Amino acid sequence: MSTTLKEDSDVLKGHVSRASLNISVCIATHERAQLLESALCALKNQSRLPNEIVVSDSSVSKESEAIFQRFAQMQPQIISKYIKSGRKSLPWQRWWAFCHSNGEIILFLDDDIVLRGDAICRLLQVYEQEASDAAGVGFAMAFNDGTLPSKYRSYERWLGISELPAGVISNGGWPTSHVQLSTVGECVEVEWLWGGAMSFKRSVLHRIRPLSHLYALYDQGVGKGEDAVLSNEARRFGRLLLLTGPYALHPPDETAYRSAYSLYGFRKGLLETWGRAHAIRWLARKSSLCLITWMRHVSFELAFLGKTIALAPLQIHIWARLGGTIYGVFFTMMHWKQIPVTPYIDTIVREIL
């Protein structure tokens, strides 16, 4: 399904046919107004403009709202909707934005992602011309300095899944990274999509329904793997395809662009134990492998924290994370059998604190 050189040339020159599908871009944001502004600027410069942009904002400040309103006034050809979210959790905000959208294709975009000018055109081309049976199409993550993420390979070697193809979910419930895939613009079938820039058909999202357990975990600040969980549910209704070229650009420096949803210290330890256990349970094909996968992950986490403390023993947040990890291990082992088998049931996930 590779894009031909002629197609690439036409797209870059702006010689594209008008897509018949309507597409809504749904962005969840929290206290990152300047990054949101860059994301919106990239959207208005698309060779194929989105039909609709919906921003779900859980910020306390008014800066993001002001930036979006200015954008909406300057782009009257795009339907623009700004909605406040009373919940900060990322997967809920995405669903909240989806509920206020109207497009046939829903593109979930993080507020720190800048799309290349032909990204939406290429995305719709896949749905219309190459894979009408696709449930979802996403973009691989590329850093805006031209580099690619590389930290995941050590995890996969430790977990014993480094020999699996890129972009699949292991039998034990661990998603392998997309990094091994080529970056020449090919469209590759995968088993999960990266949450920073992933799209689904509206009909598929309606069939999935709200993932209540997943949202509850994120409300507690211990949710993990929401993109893989959503992708895994969508895959029941069609194929998932990944565009591997540098279409969706992400800031490379995580210290300069701190994630709006990332956690540190004690809560981070809980996330990597109790929260991760849920994601593994929901993604695994063989329940007998869930605990093995989780224990290998926990051992990696403890080894990483031990090494970090040995090199920099005065970092208080690392000690706090170690405490949260140890507490989370015991809590998870005590309540392992009570982890729900699906993310759907409308009951409250057990509070860890």
C-alpha cells in the first residue's frame, strides 16, 4: 500500500482531489495553550482542511479558550467547537469531544502534535481508496527534529517480546512499539494505534461505547495504555492501519514539553503497577500470561528505579516513585483477581488510595 512517488509529489504540491468523507479533529488539552496554538496552526495549513475541530479543555486558565476563539474567528470555513471538560482524564476528554462532533471520521489529536501539511489528505486517501474496510487509521510518532523514539526496545527485550513484529499486541498483553516500521510513508496493518494521532470511523466508536473502567482509572490518576485499549476494541470491527511517514510531529524534549497528564513520584509508582495491570489484563489474548507479563514489567521498573537512585540518590521524586511501586505491587497482588476482565462494565474501579 505504498504511496507512489507521483502521489507524494501531487500531495506536496497541493494537487489533491477533494475527499468526500467528513472529518472531525478532536483535541483534548490541559494547561498547554502555546502547544495547542501550534497544533491549530498546523490544522489551518492542511492541503485538505478538516470539516470540524472540537477542543475539550480541562484547563483552569482561560488562555487556551482565548487562543481557540481567535482561531475560530479567523477560520470561518471550519466548524469550530470549544467545550469545557469537568474531568481531566485524557480518554474521557477524547470521548467528550467525540460526543460533540459530527464527522464520519474522528481524528483524535494530542495538543502537542503538529501535523504535516498533507497529513489529513493522506489519512482520508487511505479510508477512501486503499482500505474501505479499515476501522481506524493512525500516524506513527516522529519527533520534530527528525529523530525517532528509541527507548522502548530495552523494555521489549526485558519482556521477551523483542522478536515480535512492530505494532502488535503480545499474547501477554504488551503492545510492541512502532519504531521498527519503515518511515517512507507506507501504510502498514497493525494491532494498535498511537494515541497522539489516531482516527476511527464514527460508526466504530459508536459500537465501542464508553470505556467506563478505563476512564475511572484515569480519573484516579493511575490509568495506562488508553490508546492500545481503545485500538484493541476497535480492531473487532475492522483493520487498523498505520501511516509510518513523518506526518505527526511531536516535541522531542520531554523536560521542556512536560505532558499534561504525566505523573511523578508516588502516584507514578501506582500507575506502573496497579494501572498497568488493568491494561495488560484487557489487552492479553491468553489470561495465563497476564501475571507473567506484569511481573516482568514490575521487575524492569524496580531495576530502573534502583539504577536511578544509585546514580542520583538525592532525587526525592524517584524515592517517592519507588515507594508507590512497592505499595502498588502488594496492592495489585492482593486484588489481582478483582481486576475487571473488560474496560466496559459501568462500576467504579477499586480505589487504590
